[in-house]
Amino acid sequence: WAAIAETVKSATGTPEERQIISLVGQSAAKNEQAPAELKKTVAERLAELLKDKGQAYEYQTLARLQWSAGDKEAALATAKRSVESAKELEAKMPSFPTKPYERFAEALEKGELPSVDQMNDWTREEMQAKQAAAKKAAPKEGADG
């Protein structure tokens, strides 16, 4: 664990390192054996890397990590940032699912941390709903226009 923490601390922030830190954060957040100090170190480094701009999933990962490290106030603020980021992306790409991020933030407000599986289920549900809506809205083949 100590070696991982040192690697995270020394990362320069290249896109590859950012991705690795995010993956370490995901793993540490869901691993009950990961030391709180590691979670705190990874959360601090990830927050630093995301301070200017991050992706919705990165903010959600950071929020999960902050929550699991005991910083619930920061986790809620970060979860709200993930919602903002998701909405920005949805404005550019309407098929992007924002509701899972909203539901995640709402759960944190209630004092609950949704599982990764729950987040995946919410994402799958919204993707299916958006695909169905797009299909319904698409003009029928052969219809006069």
C-alpha cells in the first residue's frame, strides 16, 4: 500500500498517470482493506488533477473515494460537480446518461453510498431509455417526409 501511495504522490499528471490514479482510486474506494491514509492520498492527488477540468466519471470516482475516506462533505460537493460535468457532456452528446450521476449525488445527500454495481445498473437503465426514445422519435422508413 505504501508503494502505491508513493507512486500516486510522485505522478506528474500525464493523461496516462491520471487514468492510473483514477483506477487506483476506484480500487481503493471499494477495498475495505485499503488503508484510510492511501484513500486520502489518492483523493488529494486526484482532486488536484481534476481542479481545472475533469470528466463526470472521474468526479464520481473522487466522490466515492472521499466518502470511503470519511470526508462526506467533500464527497457530496464532488458528486455535485460530477452532475455538472455530466450535463455539460449531455449538452454536446444527448445520448450521454446524466441521471446516474444525479442519483449518485442524491444518494450521498441521504447519507448512502451507492455501489459501483448500482451505478452501472442506473447507467444501463438510462442508456436503454434514451435508445428507446431515440428509436421512437426517428422517422419511419418509407414514410413521406
